Amino acid sequence: MCTWKPDQKPEPANEKALDFLAEFGFNFVRIPVDYRFLTKDYDYLHPDESIFRNIDQYIEACKTRSIHLSLNLHRAPGFCTNRSDLERHNLWRDELAQDAFVFLWETFACRYKNIPGELLRFDLINEPPAPKLFGMSRRKHAMLIRRTVAAIRAIDPCREITIDGLGGGYYAMPELADLGVTHSGRGYHPMPVSHHRATWWSGHSRSPAPKYPGLRWQRRRWDRAAIKDLYRPWRDVEERGVKIHIGEFGCFNQTPNDVATRWLRDLLSVYQEFGWGYAMWNFEGPSGIIDHGPPGAKLERMSGYCVDRTLLELLMEKRVSSPILKMNGGNCFMELEHPYQRINDCKQ
């Protein structure tokens, strides 16, 4: 439920994509949701019940393939990491938007309280901003997250819940280490490698040419050791009993394939060492394994798709057994970007 347009209904579950993921042993899908599918004219408290049937369909389709579904609010009432200026209200300042946010998650909790935690989790909001942006502070964020988690658990005490790190998913949240939820980070640094020529990234026009290892950016020389050091605050939170996973990572297809592959191999090897599961943004498109096509990549027809086989094999090689799922076997995570998000609003 991601690519929103006025008066357009979300598309049905992409069962072809789910079949591919199941065939190659992937068992986690995050579905990013734009709340505007559920409401009209900012009437937050009267959602369109017919839209929930699309989510029902995705849950059932994932269930039959033993795929765990993460339901994520990618655009919430009053905030989106991309084009938050489109919102009438501010999630971090306005009580109306906060009430709507909690109400929406209460609605999901009521509808899905009989779905086992092995099949479904709630990912409350995609990539909250850094403190001081949009009027957000760590205190305001923590208050809203605690309120929302309490509201969900009052209805569905066993629901698995994920919260994204601040600053676009990069800042760890020790202030919420006691909440009993999974903390979700990101895997895009160094940005000049992962976002080369990506026009939605504000630094793309002045960043150095992609190089790995050895890129110098933000006072670091980037190699595997630098990647590990980047996650030191997350490891500190993990030591307090918090489950960690990486909710997004990927490389835009303008980076030369040899550079991208060296970086991704080190990145995934770090997650493998830590035992962290991960979700790739995205499945199909310029940062995925389908129709990816960076300079120098070789694509191959597989299961009805044009696949970057080298990248696919790397993901399979670096799969991990992650504690965030109560499922057996190795867990390798994929981001299935379903068309529920406005095309010009979010990362493509």
C-alpha cells in the first residue's frame, strides 16, 4: 500500500514476487503503507474498511508461503521521511496527528489480534527524523512510541513490534531499550557508494565518486572496520537485551557493479557476524535484485524475472539466523516495495 494517488485503490498482493522469495528461501517481507489509502481529506478516524482487505490478502499470501510480514507505516498522519511538507498536520507537534497515529495502530491491532506473531509484526513508522527536525525531540518521539506500544498491547499483548532508529534510521534509541520491541537500523553508509547520482539524496551533487574500500567521507576512511564502528551505539543497545535488525539497505544502480559488490559483501558480512537479519530496499527496481542493472552487472532470466544473479547469490550466502523471528532456518530478509506509496514521495 505504497504508491498512493487520489481515487486509486491499492493493487492486490504480488504473488509472483512472493513465490520468487519463497523459492529462494527468503522469509521476511516489509509492506510499506501510505495512510492516505485509508483516509480521505484528513478524516483520520474513519478509515476506509475496504482497504484492509488488501492487507488481509497479503497476510494470507505470506502465510501460505511461510513468509513473515512486517506492516509498516511509511507515511503516517503528519509525517513522512520524504515530502513531509505534504502533510496538513505535524506528528511531533499536533495532538490531532498523534491521536490519529495511535488510532490507526489500534485499528490494526483489533483487526489482526488473532494473527500469530510468527506471521505478522507492526513496524510503527518509517525513518523518524533526527532530533530538532520537524519539531521532533527524543522525548517527544519516546512519548509517542510508548503510548502507541501500550495501546497495541492493551488489545494484542503478544504482537511483535518494530521501531525505526531516529535520523532516518541511523540513530540508536537507548531511551527505549526497556520497551521490549525490535529496533530497526539502516544500511546505506557510506552514502556516496549507496546513493551515487540518487537525486532524492540532498548530498548527491557534491559527494565524491563511489569507491570502496578507501572512500573518505564524513571524517572516515570507509572499509569493513568503519562499517562495524558505525553500529557501535546499536551494539550497546543490543547488550541491554534489545533485538536488532536492519530494516533497509541497498545500492542504487548508478554505482559501478564491482564497487557495489565489494561494499555489499562487507556490509552483509557485518550483519552476519552480528546475527542481525536484514531487509533489502527493494525487491524490484534500481536498488533491488530484479531489473537492477548497475554498470557491469550481468542479469539472468530466472523464475519469470530478470535477476542480478551475483547479488542474489550474495544475499543467499550471507543469510543469517535472526532472533527477531520465531521461525526455524536461516533468515534472509527482503523489502517488497508494493505500489502503496506515492511515486514522487519516497525512495525508488
